[in-house]
Amino acid sequence: MVPEGWVKLALSSVADVRTGIAKGKKDISDPISMPYLRVANVQDGYLDLSEIKEIEVSRNMVERYRLQDGDVLMTEGGDFDKLGRGTIWRGQVPNCLHQNHVFAVRVHEGKLLPFFFAMLSGGAYGKRYFLKAAKRSTNLASINSTQLKAFPVLLPPLSEQKKIAEILSTWDRAIEVAERQLETARLQKKALMQQLLTGTRRLPGFDGEWKTVKLGDIADTYSGLSGKSKTDFGSGAPYIPYKNVFDNAETDASFLELVQLSRGEEQNRVRKGDVIFTTSSEVPKEVGMSSVVLFEMEELYLNSFCFGLRMHEMGVLLPVFGKHFFRSGHVRRKIVVLAQGSTRYNLSKKEFMKIEIDLPCPQEQEAIAEYLEKAAQQVVSLKHSISHLRTEKRALMQQLLTGKKRVTV
């Protein structure tokens, strides 16, 4: 149902849908090299201009493919959720062209605002249309220029479009501010970890020497599940999956999976205080990612692509300290150099246990962990704030862009 005072029109009646230049054309007359945008540059609602390539084109065709300030850029294919999401070109690269897989929607002045169209096509309303119209293949989808031209634009008067744009722009600015705060908090936490976990900065009240130890002198390792087949998984006792270890410095007790064990079967159990490490990965820098278990569970196992580290004495390396310590830059560098392989990289537990680390006394470990935990909580809090702002904005977009909630002009 079209709101009172609004109209529904095909995009082609209020904008030009422009396709870009095709790469690889031969026999170009009077060629000139020009910068151009590829699919890689047009991301999900933003532009990645870190690498702008050039293309040869006939001089008389430059104007045909040149982008203008206010063009809404959209790719013809990608993930389902990204269909229809566009970003507005602001002339960031002078005399820039666009590739044939990147649409440039040039609105008719006085009829449709670029920002309003970008919000409408990228929101829930646009998503419904594009998912219905798109050609699908596995988890990807694509649209053509004909389908884009037929996009049914819900069009309020220009004054109402401007007011809606002002309101949603305010939310965008709030999100941008929060994202800058998050980036600052992350950098501060990273700097604190580098200083506190290497002893280059000491907390008040601590000045004792740190002790150098080998991991093999203070802990033992154990392997994850062995001898299991696909049919054993899905029910039974809980185990920690690989992704839980990789994603979380502190193991998430709510993210466990199940495995069947037969009566009397011997498998290594995970205990509170253990540090879990990933054994292998597709790239060296992701080998040996750590996760500390800070919860108690009577029966808990570990996936077969990880191994556990268990301290001989709990006071030597505190679990709350290890949570930050094993993910710090200087320790990660010691682990990554041990990665071996070509297509997939593995970590030798024997070599891993030879790693030397410097540890403060337990009291200083606890103080450092508490200090870093506060910094980590600030990062988590800002992430939640941004998520909340985005959720609120999406709900408001759905109401404003479809006329369910009207604005006063």
C-alpha cells in the first residue's frame, strides 16, 4: 500500500541506471588510461579505495563511463544480504570510471535524492525485491540492469525525502562516532597489552624481576578427541569446538557441541584453568590461537584440531593472566614462526613447549589481568552500543522509508 502523498515508480523513471566499461576490449582508438572502480572497491555500504587500478578506454567514451558526484554505486552480484546495498560516490578519485559489474544509479535532480534511494534499496524493502528478482547460485546472487531499472521506488515528496535523510544521517553520524571510539579503545588496549605483558610498563607497587621459563617446564599438553567418526557427533557429552577456541580469548561456555562416547572410552577431559590452542590453520598467522577455560564442567572434551595446555601448579601462570598473555603480539610472534606446511599449516607441540616466556609474580599477573580486563570490557561495551544503534536505525529505516511513520516537514 502506497502512503498518502507518495507514489510508486520504476527506478528508470526517476534515475538513469548506467552500466560501466568492460575490461579486455581490443583495438581501442585514441586510447587513454583512466582510473576505474571494480567490484572489489564497492563494498557493503562503503568504498574501499586502497587500490585503484587503471583501464585503457577510447577518449570519446570517457564521458560515457565517468562517475559523477551523487551517483549511487551498486554491484550486480554477491552475498544475498548485500544485494541492493549501495554507496554514494563523492568524487573521491578525480575522473574515475566504473567497471561493467558496478552499476551507477544517477538520480534525476528534483525527483529523487541519492541518499534516500541508497537507504531504500539497501533496507528491508529493497532486500525483499532484490532477493525475489535475483538469479541465485549457491550462496551468491546477481541482478541485471533490467531488474534494477524495474526497482519499485516508494517516492515521497522531495521535502519529505530531505527530512528523512536528515534523520537517518543523524543516526549514521552517531554510529561513526561510536566506531571511532571503538577503534581508539582497541588501539589503547593493544598498546596496554604490549606494555604490561612485556614489563616495559609496570603497575604501581610492582618492581620485582620477571622470571624466564619454558612452557615445557611449567605445563603439560594433551590432545583433543581421537578415533571419532561423523556419526559420533550431535549427541552425548559436551566438547569445545574449534571455532570457540579460535574466536574467543576466554572459552564461551554457551558455545559447546556434543559427542558420543562409549562406556569406558578414554578421552582427555578439559579442566578449569586449561589453555586451549588451535593446532592447524590455512594461514600461518592463525596457528596456535589460544582460549582459556575459566568455567568448571564435570565432563568436557576438546575437538581433535586443538590441544590443551595444563599447568603443573596453578600459581605459576594464572588463567586470567593467560587469557591476555597468549594472545599478545610478542607471544603470538613466537608461536607463528613455528607454523609448518604448504597448503595447511600445523603447529608442533614439541617445538611449542620449547617457547620461553617471561612471567611476573602471581600478584602482578592478577593486577595486570584486572587492568586489561577493564580495557577489554570497554571494547565490548562499545561493540554493544554500535550493534544497538544499528538495530535501532534499521527499525527506523523500515518505518520512515515505507511511510509507516511520517515525518513533519
